[in-house]
Amino acid sequence: MSESPRPTGQEAVPAGPWPPRSAYLHIPFCHRRCFYCDFAVVPLGDRADGASSGSIARYLEQLLAEIAAAPDGPPLSTVYVGGGTPSMLTPAQLGQLLAALRARFGLAPGAELSLEMDPASFDQDRLAGYLAAGVNRVSLGGQSFDDAVLERLGRRHRRADLLQAATWLAAARCRGDLASWSLDLIQGLPGQDLAGWDTQLAQAIALAPPHLSVYDLIVEPGTVFERLERRGQLDLPDVDLAADLMEHTGRRLGAAGYGHYEISNYAWPGHASRHNRVYWSGAGWWGFGLGATSAPWGERLARPRTREAYGAWLAEAPFAAGDSASPGMPFDERVLVGLRRREGVRLERLAAAAGLGAAELAPLLERWRPYRERGLLRAEGGRWRLSDPEGLALSNAVLRELLEWWEERDGLDRPGE
């Protein structure tokens, strides 16, 4: 997973009566479900389109109603339209959604308006329509340059579609019609080795996207990949190779001029995703749509993941329970998202804000001691951060220690349960 994000390097102000300046809109529709995907999506078939689909039209009525019912808030500085495949919408439909946000909240000057797009779902005319509607940043879901891999992922597009889409986006940026664009890739895929992955990175670098998101494959419950893994039919890289892939990614992209500003994200100077920084800073955001998660005052609220349940939820006036006095994001989650960032967190300051003293924090620091001794986790100038690229490549182990410590501590705090 826009706004007026707090400046890089600052901790988020603890959640309180400050309404969010960011919004996420979920468009659940896809042509087909990818084999690794566990998101809240509604596959409509390869020929479906927002101009002809009654399902999309009915859903947009619900989404517009949810936006209209939201509490008051300041103008939005970032908006992210994700999915699913939001580029199944027509430019007019997307324009409706942005107009609804503008009417409800307003859009701040220079707001970042991001749209996820699938390479096989648009042409130059449709792209021009989205840009005319106000989109100024695109996230392109490429995932791989290898046709055989794309087939095994269940993707609809092929390498030629990806290259063509990237050419259109680059041209739009050169004309000044698009402020930035990002390319998504997946590492740690079945059968992937270091040489093959380096070839993927080389092709990505050659396209010169200002931003790259490189995600580790996670086999989620209920997916096609999970069923294949249970049958022993998914040849995934082992833990050591997976760490090597991530570390190589950091070095390769760093040499190409990309800053590693978050575990999975790399950008040229000035092209980091402002919207995603909101999530990692612990600031609040509005979330709209089926399956969307919001955190308007720091506390996460998830919407139902089916169309029927989402409709019933809307009928219950969901925003009536909004609480600007929420205690906000808990300490463990604030540290968890903060350590994903290059700049890390001010651990002791966050602990003090959560009412945790040095004695209570000591068991966590002891758990982290081996990682500090190996140089993977560093405490410098009051700020704790993972080293780049080695520490970020092994971040799961460090973050797991945090979660286990918090669960143990939480259990001690509630002895009667």
C-alpha cells in the first residue's frame, strides 16, 4: 500500500485528532486472478471492460456512496487507486472517483494521484484519458520480462505488452504529462536463480523507470501457488538464495542510481512514492472500497472482502463509529513499519510515547543483540535502522523478533486470559 507526508526522517506524530490527508481506493476487478494473489479481487474474464460491465458500474455506485458518507477532512495530498486492475475502468469512470474525492475533501495543490495499471489493459488513448482525468503517477504491474514465467504466474500480459506500456509511460513523462511512474517486479519466483534474476534487473534498468518496487514472492493461503506448494510442485528458492537475491537487488539498483528507501522500494531522487510513505510513517489514511483497509486515526479498519458483505457494511453507516480519540497505531506496528524505511525509527522515543520504560524494552534489545553484532541492525544517533543491503535483505528475522517479543509481553500484561 499520499497526502502531505511528514518529511523524510521524522517520526509520525502519534495518532490523535488529526484527520488524514491521504486516500486509498480499491478497484477489485481483474480479468483473471494471478496464481499468487490473495487480494480482494473479482475476476470478470479477459474481455471485460469498465465501459460494458454492469458489475463495475454497480460497484462504483457503492464506492461513490462510501466516499460521500466519509467524515470531513482536509484536502488530500495523495490518492492511490489500486486493485485488482484499476485500469479496467474507463477514464470517465476514474474521473468520477477523483471528482468525488475532490468534492468531499478537496485535492491539495501538487497532490500525488497514483493509478495501478496492467500492461495488457490499456493503450495510448486510454492512458491519455487517465492523465487528463488527473492521474500524475502510474504503477505498472510488470512482475517479469519472461513470457514463460508470466504464464506460470497466471498473468494476462506478455513481455511485448510490458515493453510497449513502459514506452508509452516514458514518453508521457518526457512530454511533462506524467510526473513519475513505477515498475513492479517479483523476486524469489519458482526456479529463479541469481543469474536469471540479474537479467530481469538489467531489463528493468534499461527501461529507466524513475521508481522500482521489487517484491518477494509470498505464498499466501488459498492461492494456486499454495496448492502447488502443498503438492511439492513449487520449486522456490531456499532461504539463503532468497536473501542473496534481495541483497543483489540492492547492490544492482544502487549502482544504477536508485535509492533504497524502503525494503521493497527503490527510486531516483525525488521519485519516492509519497503515498506509500504514509503507510510506513504510521500516519493515517482513508480507505474506500471492498477489502480496503483504512487507518483514519492510526487504528486499522478493514472492509469486508465480498461484494455482498461490503454492501451490507455500507448500509450500516460505517463511519458512525469513527473515533478521532483512538489510541492509534500500537508500538509494535509503529516500529515494524518504521524499520522498513531506510531511515529507521527513534525506538526509545516511540517507547516513551507508548509508556514503555528502559526495563520493559530491554528484552527486545537482547533479542536484537545478535543482529547488531553482525552489523545488520544499527543504532546511531538515537535512530535504529537496518543496514543496506544486508540488513534489509534479512529484515524478516529482525521483525519476527519484534513480533514475538510483543506477543510475549502482551501475554504477560493479561495474565487472566
